Amino acid sequence: MNGRAEGSAPAPSPDKVTAAARSALGPGEAGWLVGGCLRDELRGLAVHDVDIIVDGAAEPFSRTLADRLGGAVFASSDAFGTWRLVLGDMHVDVAPLRGAVNTPATAAPDPATRSARLEADLHARDFTVDALARPLGGGELVDPLCGLDDLAARRLRLCSSSALDDDPLRVVRLARLARGFDLLPDTAATAAAQRAAAGLAAVSGERLRDELSAVLGTGGAAAAFRDLAVWGALAVVLPELDSLRGVEQNPYHHLDVFEHTLEALTYVRGVVEQLGGVGHLTLPSDAGLPGVAPLVPVSWAVLLHDIGKPAVRRVDEEGRVLFWHHDELGREMATAIAVRLRMSKRFSEYLGTLIRRHLRLGFLVREQPLTRRALARYRRDVSPWVFESVVVSLCDRLATRGEKTSPASMARHYRVARSVWTAVGKAPVPRVLGGDEVMELLGLEPGAAVGRALDALDEEVEAGEIATADDARAFLRDWWRGREDGADAEPCPPGNG
């Protein structure tokens, strides 16, 4: 993946990993660097993750390597016997050599036998540019399928005609490698992708989540999702996104919902940089999606922000295209996606908040001049992901340039976004009264009403209206009486953007 989360523990260098791996081999065992780390090294790119195969016992090798490098280790695939080491922000994946006995070797097998096994392993991989191996101890690069020639020609070829059928997840990887590394799939690869796309229905949610997140970690994510749609793969892995194709919008938009979404995705990196950089983003681990590049969590929110539109689209008697409440439905749909892709509850909440509130900043544009209370209410609505909410809103707005959209309105939205991010407090709101005190004051049992009372109190504290416990009690008594009279109903205009 491109980029890593700031603030995570430093990863060891690839050379240090290689040296430690070499020393972790048991008697008679051999190991090789394989795949993407060699591809990236040969192209002069930074190597973030390392893949190793061992002719021997993968588990004890992996545990020894983790001990020597000070990382965590866990089994990542029972079917293939692979292990993953987490070393700060680096992953090291270890797999046994295909066709080898996964037990400690007491003596090295015949070199010709070992060489044949290695070539068979490389032939069983996905693309020729990944079918490369180099001994951990150094030596000649093993390239039985002319992957080096394909890399030089910027060409993607399958290792075998059945490569994608053997593992349909490789269809998504094909799009990622093609668009993320500017490689051109040959006609056999794209035809195979179309044939194998249906098989993605049998791929586990965890594997799809990780591969789709890897797509979002590249600079070519929008084009990769377009490829997946053309191949019929997107309808299988993310039917909610595929259903956006051809859904026409109102004259404020210049694209249908699908192309609008993909264009919005292209703005993520630039918007984050303009607002101060990835250091302001919630760390992926804190957002509930550990182990991904820093832009990936917010990119997921941009990718899914309009998925509710097809189901609510209607045309009124005046011919206006409307999408009332697509933000609310989008949140529900994102929750279902998170369950299907085995995403954490934390990340489901992250997506739900950003999708439900992606129109909220646009409402502030109409509330000029902004008051401290309006800013406090905005922060409450999107907390704790204020920065991400501004990013999603701006990406959405930049991809909305229809004939009725004026440059002045675009500039106004940008000014408000910068103002909000600058003015909204970054420190936690001081808690003047605790939950127990609120329950005692208002005679409440534990429940949602206590949370609403604390939210209302936080808003007043952040707005500078309340500073003491006595002021807080007086406010809550008045607030509760107003609530009982129905006076605290908060207007919330339905989303249509």
C-alpha cells in the first residue's frame, strides 16, 4: 500500500527483516523473498511489506522471526498455512513452499528437487510480475515466467490461464496492480477477470475487506473501481456501489452518481493536504481499520457516501430530481456492508457517522455568520471525526459541478470548510456534570435520555455559555422542561445533495 499511518511504531528496514529471516531458518531449511516486495524494489519504490516462503515449517519460523524483530504474529489462513507478522506499520507474510512438507527439515533436500518446487510455487501465483523469488541469503533472482520482462514493459500477464479461477480475489488484485502501478493487463487477463468475477461471491469478507482497502490505498483507486464495474466484479463485491451506475442527478451535478463518487475519490489526497496533512486524520487503528494506509478509512467514507441515492431517487411534479434522506439510508447500508466485510464495530460507527452527516457542512454554508453554538453543534454531530467530516464534504462538493453550480458557491463552501476546521475546538469538552449527577438531577434511569442531556450540556459548555456546575444544573432543568413541552425538537433538513 502507498503511505503509512503517522504515529505508528517504526518498521524495520527490509534489509533487517531479510537478515533476521535468514537467521531464523532451521537446519536444512531454505527461504526466499517473493512477490510484491521484489517487484517494488526492482521498480525503485519503497518496500512496505515483505513476503517470504520457506521450505520447512512456517509456524516455528514465523514465531522465531517475530521474537527477533519484536513483532506480533498470527495465523492468517488455515487453508494455505500462512502466517502474518505485524512489525510496527509493516506486515511480513510467511507461507510454506507449495509442495513442500511443512515440518522441520533435518537435512536439505536435493537441490534439483528444491528448485523444481520453487518453480512450481511461482507458477501457481497470480501475475508474472509477482512470480519472482530471491534466496534470503542473497543470490540470483528466480524468474521462470519472464516477470522481469513484463515489469520492464509495464505489462500484467497471468501466471496460468486458471490463476483467477483458482482464487477469484485476484480479480480485485488485478485492478489494483493495473491502476496502482500503471501496468497494462493483457487481453487474456481481462477476459479471465470477466469469467472469474462471479467467483468473488465465495471469497470471505475479511479477504475482500483487505483487498478493497488496498485498492483505496493506491492513487488509481477510482479507475480500479471502474475496471471492476466493467468486468462485472463490482456487482459481486460491492453491489451497493455498482447500483450507482447510470443514476442521473439534478442540474447541480455534471455526472451520474457512480462517476460523481469516483471523481470525489480522486480529491481525497489533495483535500487532506490542503487542510494540513494526514497528521490530522484519525489513525486507522483508532478508526477501527488497523493496518491500512492513512487515507484509506476516509476514502471508504467517500466511496460509500451516496450509496443510499438509488433507493430514494424520485422526480417531483416540476421535474426536479430529489434524493431525500439518502444520507440516513446510506448509514444503514454502510452498517450492512461493514458486517458483510467483517469490519469492526468501531469502523462501522466511523462510516455511519461520516455518511449520515456528509451534508451537514453544506447546511452551515447557509447559516452565515457561524456562531459558537452552531460550531459546537456541528462538532457534536460528527465527533470524534471532525477533520474527516470536512474532508468528505469537500470531496463531495468538488465533484459537484453541474450547470447550476456557480464558482462562487464552490468558493463559499471551501471558505466555510476551512473556517469550521480552524474554529471547531480540538480539545475534549470539559465535563461539568457527570452522568450520575444528571440522572439524580432530572430523575432519570440510565438510557438514551441521559446521553441527550449530556450532549445538550456539552454544546452549551463548548459555546461558552456554561462554566460552572450551578449553571449546568439550571440549564438542564430548563432544557428538560422544554423537552417535556416538545420545545427541544431540533430541525434536521433531509439530505438531497
